[in-house]
Amino acid sequence: MPSLEYRHLSGSQKAAIMILSLGEEGTAKVWELLDDEEIKEVSQTMANLGSINSDLVERLFVEFANQMSSGGSLVGSFESTERMLAKTLGRERVELIMEEIRGPAGRTMWDKLGNVNETVLANYLKNEYPQTVAVVLSKIKPDHASRVLAALPEDFAMEVVARMLRMESVQKEVLDKVEETLRIEFMNNLARTNRRDSHEMMAEIFNNLDRQTENRFVAALEERNRDSAERIKALMFTFEDLAKLDPAGVQTLLRGVDKDKMGLALKGASDSLRDLFFSNMSERAAKILREDMEAMGPVRLRDVEAAQMEMVNTAKDLAQRGEIMLADNKGDDELVY
């Protein structure tokens, strides 16, 4: 994240830096003087500040004629923001505010919906009443509404269109009810879903490294922070973890992987994993694949690893679409995305 420049600071960024620099104990009176919308706006800005140079903080204090200076850099994050709010506001209010700022940005519910991927929004709305969906689509921007409409089942979408054509002005009570439902049932759940653990993020990044680089990073991390290294390794999904697929999952994966890539990937697989895939093919297909693998002769390790990673990514895509179930290293009943 690039460092902030003083001349480019917005008003909310200046306020967020000032409040953050006061520390957790010194902000109680400030938060009490702000309404919920102001708290949300400043909190959202604060959570995305990143690293702030101490010279910039000092210049801000001079501008506001305060006799204070910063002893070092400040870091604004979701965690530091949540801790600071927790010092002065009730737990339930803090959780509501943090869930909203972790979710799509926007001052109003309709602004926030405009920042939600159309497929995600359509998957939620397809289970609502057509009249409710008509109200929602009438409140978001037309270009976004068109993409959401196209992502809905056709018959349902046409029913929504018919309701929109017949719809007159929507009563405030109805709008308030729809907005409250969206906040409770959709936005809060979306915010929780979007809350990513840093170890999960690093496990996903490590999964996409080649094997040699991955081993180098893991070994270096084990020297610096063994606990973090162990957590990341436990969260990583590897090629050998495909052995946890059930027969239906193996067959679905087989249909989604190029046969040349399959043979190359299995060249570097354990005997048990090879047998799992061969046993879920027809006898003729398994015989042909074995012959193709033998005909390959020696292959480069990096080509094998690339083919294995392609299979893992295909499996993750299938799991995300709900076509197969992947068991991760934390338990056999959880999905890996």
C-alpha cells in the first residue's frame, strides 16, 4: 500500500489519523460526539489507512493547533479499530459497525448493494419474493440492476420485471422493512464471510507457489514463527489431499482435467493416490493412461508440480460451485474454497 501524502488527504482520513493517534483511552469523548453514520465512515477509513508516517501526523496536529506529536508510525487496521471502538461503545454496537465496514463500502444500504458482485446478490435475491427483488432492483443503479437481473433464473427474472413495470412509488415503511431485512440476513452474513484470517490468506498464497519456493518460505517462517508456520501448513490444501475425495468427487474431477495433465500430475503422485484415480476410471481408460505415463519417460519436476497445481485449482473451482466436496486438514466436513 503506497504511503499517504498530506496534500491528498481527505477530511475523513485526517479525522481517522487524528483519532487513531490519540490512542484507545483518549478517544472516548470523540466517539460519543459522533453519530452512527460518522462512526461508520471514520471507522471504514481508519481500517484502511495502513502505515502512517509520523511526520504526517505531526503536520496534522500543527494544522489543528494541538500541542501533540507522534512518537512513531501508526497502523490502522480492522483489529486496531475494533479494539478502540470496544473501549467506548457497547459490544453489540461495535460488532454491528465492524460487520458493516468489513462489508462492501457505502454510506447507505443501496450504495453497499451497488458494490456487491451481481452473482452473489442474485444468488441471495432468487430466494426472495419477486416483489422484494423488484424493490431492490429499483433502488440500485440501472447498470448493476441489469447484471443482477441477467444472473437470475429466467422465469423468476420475468416475474420481477412484471412487478417492476406495475410498481408505483414504494412506501417508506416497505423500504425500511426491505432495508432492515437486507442488513440482517444478507449484509451482516456477507461481512462475516468476507472476514479473512491472515493465516488463511497466506495458506492460499503458499498453495500457488512452486514446491521449491513453498518449502523455502515455510522453512524460513518456521525459524521465525513456528506457530504461524504450523497454522499455515494445516490450512494448505495440497495435491496429496485429493486422496480425501469420495469416488463421485474423483469422477467429477476426472471429467474436468485434461488427460495429458492428469498423466503428468500422477507421475509425481504416491501409489495410493494413483490407485484411487485409476480405480475410478474404466479399465480401458486406466490402461491407456498408464501407457501414456510410461511413454512420457522422465519428466521435469516443475512440469509435474504445475500439472498437480492445475488439478488442485480445478478441484477448488468445482468445490466452490458445489459440484464436489473437499475435506481440508481441519476436518472432514468442511469445505475448502
